[in-house]
Amino acid sequence: MLFCYVALLPIVALFFYVRIIPIGFSFLLSFYKWNLISPRRPFVGWDNYLELLEDENFILALKNTTLYSFSTVLLATAIALPLAVFLSRKSRLSPFYQTIYFLPVITPMVPVAIAWKWIYDYNYGILNYGLSLVGLPSVAWLTDPSIALWALVIMGVWKVLGYNMVLFLVGIRNIPAEYLEAASIDGATDWQRFWRISFPLLRPILLYVIVTSTINAFNVFTQVYVMTLGSQSAPGQAVRMLVFDIYTNGFQFFRMGYASAEAVILTLIVLGLTVIQFSLARDDSAKGT
Amino acid sequence: MNHSIGRRGALQLAAGAGIATLGGRKAKAADVTLSIWTGYPELVKWYEAVGAEYTKAKGTKITILSTSLREHEQKLAAAVPTGTGPDVFDVGQILGITFIEAGLIKANPAAVDAHLKGGAYRKSSVEQFTTEGKTHGLPMLFSTPAMFWNRTMFKEAGLDGPPKTFQEKMAAAKKLTKFDATGKMIRSGMSLRLSGQGSGIAEKFRFILEPAGGTLIVPNGKGKFHQGYDNEAGRNALKYYVDAVQTDKVDDPKVQHDAAAFVAGNTAMLMREAWVIGEIKEKNPTLDYGVAPIPAWGSGPHKTLLQHNGLWVNGKSKNLDAAYDFQLFLSTKEASVKLTQMSGWVAARSDVDWSPLLKDIPQYKEFVAPTQGVQFYPEPVMAAWNEIETRLADRLPNAYIDPGMLDPAKLAAFIKAAAAQTDQILKQNDLYGA
């Protein structure tokens, strides 16, 4: 047992060095006013947090990020699950479709975001070309402030769908076949087999998918940065997200203490949501037993 | 004999020592490698060319790292204070002043100071690079916007030449804008910055605000500032944008914008800097265009923004002497001409003979020798400037397309709120003074 702990020490030390210390440092920094460059770093107490409460950019970013996260997680989960059920059936084409759906997951975000920027282009984008073929008017996917956020949601769902689907697929394939066979013998329909047997057994996977997707969604940044870059892009305020706001305050305005305060709040939000999700799952499993 | 031998010996010794010293210097210079960081990828070829000449002359090796401007600024902010930055770097004055205030860029040594003050640069350039009576860094780029106009489109529309006032510009733009059969704009009369994010949106807003008589911040004469656009000029500038998009419909956020639009022939007029000439030369060399001063507001003067990009020596460089020497080498007349020829940006030196360049590309005239009477409004050199512009820029795109802005009261309320935020940022940075 002692050997196990000793063997784990290097990786724990590394984790501490690259994760825990920076988080702790950010927390400390949130009580200071510092521009990253100056050696002066006056202590300002809770001032950064108090200022955040009145910062309309922060409030807007919080609202947008919450809307983006809940929409993306909900849609990406709700679409991935039936897709996984469908693709779990034995078919020669199933591996091909799994690969197709998984491709966006392994494609780096920057080229993907640039490609979507072209797809969404009002004049030359393939999406509006598709709409024109069925007689629908062009949509200003990026430049219309009321639509831009939803354009990001669509892209976000597309990016994580394959990942969620593969996780569900693994879960479905691990459900013992005899459970489903027994239900079939008892006369259960496909829907009843899914709802009464597969779905309850998939709950741990569902929890994992929701937790990881929520954390990832709250940390959305790259696509926002790319989609708002340049003159032919989304209005910054329409898609302002928390990490983007942290980046702006930290690395454009060099307000590191203020940006750290924002980062601490983001961490607390994600931590809080994760705890809620875990406790809900625990309640459910307790009821189940 | 002894004396003679002694003298010869002494001479031989001196010669030997001289050769040894030179050899030693040569060897030392050859051992030195200067690292240069730039936020302008289009300057890399120029750095390489001048760097190669410098290596040939002095033996010092040069390495160049280029990233996008934003990444460059972030890298500098993290690397310079920790002593891991480059020896020489280029960056705008807003970040430059932050380094100066933190003591990370030292006052120029005598040779660099004398070069800057020796008449090679405009007075405004010298003033911009002087902080508390001491010069820091050297001006590298002298950046002013002017108005690009498409001659072919103007001829087609029956227009004689470029508009002289913003009012004439709007009238011309109406004739130059094109729509398809469905009413969709396919060519804008003028290309304004209407969408995206970042300080550039507010910077372009100033292209109209300043000629209209306003300004983002006004110095109070005691080292403090307050907003200068919650007034008729501010409201006029915003109304101009709103009219262009909503009333006169000469621009639309949905159509192609900026240099790409002008180069592709998708807009008739664009207010931008000299680098667009390089873009046109590379991507659409047959484009028939002219460059005129930024229009005046009514009978007011022609005004244009003046921005400098500086060439700085990192105060923590381990090769300070070599770095200052290379900084001067990059700032010679020959290097300045080469800079403009190779990158499209205008070099900051004012004593350069531009005639060969103008013979080749006459459109450069408005940038290298602006029309007499054009007034420059410099970018304030303060660390909070980026936040002031960016925060205003956050608000503007929505206002441009908001139908509510057609109501003068709502438009005035918008300007009032934006200006209050500017004052608030000044207060937070202890820079506010009524």
C-alpha cells in the first residue's frame, strides 16, 4: 500500500504544481490590483469582487455563458443518446457513421471555428446557399446579435456530439444482453426495454457526460475569439462569454487581479453545478436501491 | 638599440593589442545573438533583410519571432518582466508606456537620444517618445489613415473625384451603393467598421468623431483627463454611422468589409492605413483607385489619427549595447525606405526621399507627405487607453443597427452612458480630472 502512495507521488506533485498552485495563486491574485508588468501590486481586498457585481460586461458574459452551456449540454445530450441507441444496432454502416460523428471531436478548434465562420457567412456561406435552394431567405448568422449566440450553440453541439455519442455507445454495449433478452421474452417493446432497462443503467454515463459537457461549455473560448475576430464577424457583446471576458480583462487590459476574481467566480460556478449534479445522481441511486 | 627595439616592440605590442582587441570584438559580436520579436508578420522579410546586412557588417546574429499582434503583446507582457523576453521588440506606445512606467524600458542612451532628436523625425514623433523629459525607444511606423476611393466606380456613378467633406461622402456613397433585384446590398458605398470586437471599432468611430469636433478624452492641463464626446460632435458622429446603416443604407453589417472588400471591389470607399496599398498590389494589382485625405466635417479642417509603432530595447536584455546598435541600424534612411517598400507600412523617419517610391506607387503620397493643412490627432499615450477604446467599442455595433437610435433622445442617452463609462475608467486609473 505504501508503495502505491510513493509511486503516485510524482504525478500528484506534478498535478499540484501545474493545477493546484496556479488555482491558489489566481485566488490570491484576485485580492490585488496588478497589471502583470508593474512590480507594484497593491492589496485591494474584496474590491475586485464588488466591482464585478456592477460590471455590465461580466453580467452579460455570465448570462450568455449560462444560456450557451445549458443549451449546448441539453441538445448535445438529447441528440447523442438516441444516436448511440441507433448506432449500437449491428450494422455494416455503423462504424462508418461513428467515425463521421467523431471526426469533429478530434479536429482542432481553431480551424473548425474558421471553417464555421465561412459556413455562416451571409453572402458566400454554404448554409445560406442551402437555405436559398429551398426558397428560404439568407440569415445573418454571425452579424445579427439576436442569432449569433445560437450560431455558436449549433457549432458547439456539432463539436461535442460525437464524444457524447461514443460514451453512450460504450455504456449501451456494456449492458448485459440477458437483461434485454429477458425483457423481450416477457413481451417488452423496444421503447420499454430502453426506458426501463437501458436508460437506468446508463445513468452513471449520463452523469459523466453532463458533468464534463457542462464544465467544457462554461469554459468556451476559442470559437468566441475566432468568430468575433475581424470586421466580418459576430458583434463581441452578442457572444461575450466568461472566459473571453477574463481574457479581455487579463490580457488586453492587463487587469490580472480583476480577471482572477472573475476566474474564481467561474470556478465556483462550475464546482457548484458539478456538486449539484453529483448529489442529484446520488439521490437517484439511493432511491433506486 | 634598446630604445629602438623598445619602440618597435611597443608599436608591435600596440598593433598586436589593437588586432587582438578588434579580433576580440569581432569574436564577441559573432558570439552575440539578438532576438527580435514582432507583432507584424508583414515586417518579417524586412527584419530578415536588414538583419542579414547587420550580421554581414557586425557579425552579430539575428533571430526573429513573429506572432499576431495580440499574441505578441501577451507574450511581451509575460516575458519582459520575467527576464525571458527578446532583446529588441516592436509594439505600440500603449504597451510601451506600461513597460516604461515599470522601469522595463530604460531611457535612451546618448547615441539613440541624439539620433531621435537630430532632425530625422517629426516633432510630434519626438514628443510621443518622450516621457518625463527623457526619450525612450525609437518611432518605427508612422501610421495615419486616409481615404481609399475606387476610380472606376466613381466614373460609373458620374462622380468627378473624392468627396472633401463627410456630407459629400454620404451623398456620393448613395450613388455608389448597389443592390440586387431582391434589395440585398451587393456593394457598399462606404465601408465602415460595424461589427466584431476590440478597440478598432472605437478607433474607426474616432475617424468621424474627431473631424466633427469631438474627442474621446480631453486633457485638463494638470495631467488628468475627462471624456470629450458627450456633446454635439459625439452625437453627430454616431448619427452619421446610424444614418449610413439605417437611413441612407450605404453600408450593412452583412456585406463584406474593410480592406478585403475594397481590394475585391465590394465597396467604393474605405478609410484605412497605408498597408492596404500592399494588399492591393498583391491581390488585385489592376484595381484603379486613389487615396485622398479623410474628409472634413462641413467647413472644419481635415483631421487624421496619428499612431506610432515603436522599436524598443528590452531593459533586461543581456546584450544592451548590441541591441541599441541594431535598433539604430534598423532606423537608417536606407532601412526606412526598405521597410515601406517591403511591408507597405510607412516608416516613421521624415527625412527620407520618397520620390522613387511615389514614382512607382503615387497612392502613397497621402501617407508619406500628407496634404497641406491636414491636422493630426495623436493617440494618447496611457496604459488605460486600450480599455477606454475597447469598452466603447463593445457598445457601438449594437447602436449602429438599433432602430431606437433614430430617436435623437435615445441616441443622446447612449452617448451619455458611453461617455460616463469612459470617465469611470479614467477614475479607476486615477487619471480623471474635470
